[in-house]
Amino acid sequence: MSRRLVYVVGPSGAGKDSVLGWTRNHLAATPSIHWARRTITRAARPDDEVHEAVDETQFLALRERGAFALNWQANGLHYGIRHCETAPLDHGHWVLINGSRGYLEPTRSRFPGLTVVHVCASPDTLRQRLLARGREGPAAVEARIRRTQSLPPVHAIEILNDGALEDAGRLLLNHLQHLPGWPE
């Protein structure tokens, strides 16, 4: 039932977490929709996505033991999706994953038929958001923006998040509700 996997990708600063959060808050709670929690080598912070925070040694040990259905490295961090997070697919449920553009093809190979959502924003919006975060200097931000232009996913639902969060969230919600088999 990998066609019920929704894999959300987009560059840093596009607002994937925000769009996913808005959508989650506006969907009726149902056991047939599972929001996969990521394991990340980043400490938990206020207003950050809820994730399992581990250090690199712990992550590598988990990966070595085969704990992850999916795992990748991006921006100096390790990310993983544990098998239990994709297990609802085996019961006909929907699973939404905050994924990585760079790991899209291996994910498609593992889960053929998945739905890809690409959350994007204009270079100016990305620049403003990344600089406001204060994690990187202007040169690193510009390098990130250049990389976003080289990795467009193919066959994806496009969600432009340049304006109000509600607009992008409603667009994603509308697309999800029109997927074949999406719960009422």
C-alpha cells in the first residue's frame, strides 16, 4: 500500500514543517492517517518539529541495527524514519513523511507509487527566512538557494509557500483530500 505514503520535500526555508503543522491541525483526527516522527541528530528546540533527538553515535548504532525504514544525511545532520513509523501502510493507512529531496529516488524505489509533495518558495522568500533563522551566514544561505534550483522533484504536487501559511496549508489539504482513497 505504498501508494498511501505521502512524502513531503522542499528546501530549507520553504516552510515544510509549518505547512505540515497547519495541515495536521486542520485535518480531522483519524487513526487512518499517521504522521511519521523523524529521528534526527539535532537537539529538540522550542517550536521545532516533534522528533526523536539522538546524537550521531546513537543514530549510527540504530542504523547499523536496521532500525530505519528510511535514512539520509542532509545539512550536516542524520535523519531517519523508523520501521514502526511506516508500519501503518501495512494496514491500509496513510503515512505522511517530512522527507528529503536528495533521498527521493531511494524512497521511490522502497515505496513505489508514493505521492510526492514539493513545498517551495521563491529565492527571495527563502533568503529572508534562512537569514532570519540566524543559523548560517549570507554566503551559506546563498549556496543553499543555488542548490534549491538544481533539485526539482519530478511528478510532485507543488505547494508554493510564499504568502500566508493558511493559503499553502489549504492547498495541501485540498490536494490530499483528492487523493484516491483518502479518508473522508
